[in-house]
Amino acid sequence: MSAIPLLVEKHRHALHSGFQRWPTLGYPPPALGDLRWPAELILATWVQAETGRPPRDGAEHRVGKSGGGFDLLEFRLVDEGRRIPAGEPVDTSIPLNRRPYDRKIEIPVPWYGAGMSYGSISEQIMLARARAAREWRTFTCTGEGGYPDSVAEYRDHVITQIATGMFGVREETILRAPIIEFKYAQGAKPGLGGHLLGDKATMAVARMRESVPWVSLFSPFPFHSVYSVEDHKKHVDWIKAMHPLALVSVKVSTPTDVDMVAVGSYYAGAHILHVDGSYGGTGAAPEIAKKNIAMPIELAIPRVHRFLTSEGIRDEIVLMASGGIRTAHDIAKAIALGADGCILGTTELVALGCTRCSNCERGRGCPFGLTTTDPELSQLVDPEWGQGRISRLYESFQWQLADLLRGLGMRSVRELRGRTDVLVYRRPGGARDDRAS
């Protein structure tokens, strides 16, 4: 018998036992996580992926310890008499096309999976995410590393990405996808493009990306064919000519003029504007870029929302936010600030065992078989097991979101969009400050 299945079972048992024992050992190990993803939040996410509900022991599952951003905000619930009774249905669905024409797509929860490319993560992780997306009738994104044939079975729930390196971009894969995403920039490293170290460019990855094995791959910044809204529209028109039924998403980072970028994307014909803030990215993204270049997502969302509203076009484009969305409460806060929904990346990896060790850039750097292309380590995650964990995390998030909406007296998540008046600041020490709205 091969040693790999035995290794996989030992890995799962050790991972499961380790997470389960933490509550009995006191606070989780101090070396785990960081301020945005403290150990307790990592543990709470693991528990949600295990049970489909928030932790029952009171572990913090809503905010981290960053001292800023979403961690400074909480909700002001309405009086008891105005709340929606427990058990009554609440609508958590959102549309992905608000224009009066083109294909209508609606997802039952206000989120879908972020682009994680083949090469940055394993094929097994891509399959787990695609299976969960199909189960929940939402989407996941291939990222810029190409579209493995094994994922084609889930094509109705897979977004394919076109990035500046054009890796793996083929007419065949574009025609598979109901949504095509252009990645113009990434919030974790705006102005820098992408970089896959040669250690992760295996034979299989190089074949998919049509490159040379074991040689580092760079995605330039920006698209050297796009320097204006008119150039941008040519991109959208290219996709619409090739695949008229597809919706077009545009992923941008958060420069100071992100509001103008948003309007330009609307007039270029995009259906979805994907705004990616500075808190996202895996451990492969440079810390100096994540902390010093892009605008934090909680500042970019209301800026874009208000500008689109003032231009009279807010209800014709879908605004999706990413870049540090960790919890169900983060999703709700982003929507209250003005987004239609959110896009999840690292959160799904944490559900599968990521401990935020920040060793993602190396081929054998991820001990849990997530952000690796190593053929043995990749098998530590069975796609069916991964699907179950992501699906139960989604279940927990939807349950929390519905419960929060009832507490706000809302019967639909669409009522929450732009409602900054329901947000309040947390003062140091946990006290509330009503100046947020």
C-alpha cells in the first residue's frame, strides 16, 4: 500500500485533534496567527467548518485584534419589538447583474470564492472550492493560473480569470465560464503584478501556464494594452464578442481614485466591480506592499458606493468587496458600508487548516497541503473533505447573517446595503461610540 494515504489520515487526525484540544489547554498557542487573524479567530473558523455553527464556548468568531478596520465596528440592533422573530425567513440572496440586459444570475448568499490560481494552491483545493460552490449555487474563481480540466465538471459555478500574464487564457476556458474576471490589480500588491517562484512552477503548473518548468513567473503591472477607459472597454467587448452570455467582472485594487476607476468600469460595460483592499493576499504577498500601498477596504467601499450613487448608476452595477473579509460580521459590515456582497479567499483556507504561517511562496512550504504544488503534500486535502468544511463554514455564515438581519429588523440582505447608520464604533476597552454613522 502507498504511504500517501496513511500520511493523509495521520495529518487529518493530528490537525483535528490539535484544534479540538485547544479549548482544554486554555488560550490557543501564542505563535499561531497574527493580529488580523488571532489564534482564537482561527480556532473559531475551524470550529464553524466542523459544525456549521459559531463556537458554543464563547470563542471570538466576529472580529480580530487589529485595533482598526472592521475590528473597530459593531452593529446597533433595533429594539426588541422591531426585530424579526427567530425562525422567520430572511432573504440572503443577491443578483450579480443589475443591468437591464444580459444574463441574470442570482446567488443565495452574498459571497463567492476569490481567485486563487493553480500554482499558488493545489488542484485539490481548487476542486474542493468548486464542489462547495456548486453545492451552494454560488461561485469560485480560478485565479490567473489557468483552468484545470478536472474543474470543468463544475463549470457552471466557476469564474475564470484573465490577468496581465495571460497564463492559461484560452478560448475554450473562456467559453466554459458564466463569469469572466479581468484582474487589473490586486489589493495586497498593487502596482507590483504577480510573482510565482520557480519552486512552485512544477511540470504540471508550467504545462497549464504554457511556460518553462521551475522558472519563476511574473505577471506585469498593468495590462500593457490598457491605459484608458476606451482600452478597458475593448477588453470587455472582446469577451462579449467571444461569449455573449458571460457576465464580466473587473477586479481592481484601491488607489485614491478608486471611485473614478469604478465609474470607468461601469461605462466600459462591466457587470461586477470587484474592489480588492489591502488586507488580503496569502503569505506570499510582500508585507511592505500590503501595509503601505492600497487603501483599506473599509474606506474604499463607501467611497465607491457614494460616488456611483451621485452619478446615478449605483443600481446598475454590482459592487463586490474583498481583501481581508474574515467573518460573517465582516461581510455584513462591508454591505452596510455600501457593497452588494463579498469575496472570500483566506477564510476558506483557514477552514481547511491554514494557521497563517506565511510560508505560502515555497513549493513545500505549506504543511497542510493548501498553498503547495508538491504532488505528495497536495494529497493531504481530499476534495470531498474540503468541500464539506467550506460548505459548513458557509452554513455558519448564512445562519449568522440571517440572525443579524433579524436583529436589525431587516427581511433581506439587500436592505442592509449602504446603511452606515446601523454601525457604531467600538471604543478602547469595548465601549460603544455612536459617532460611526
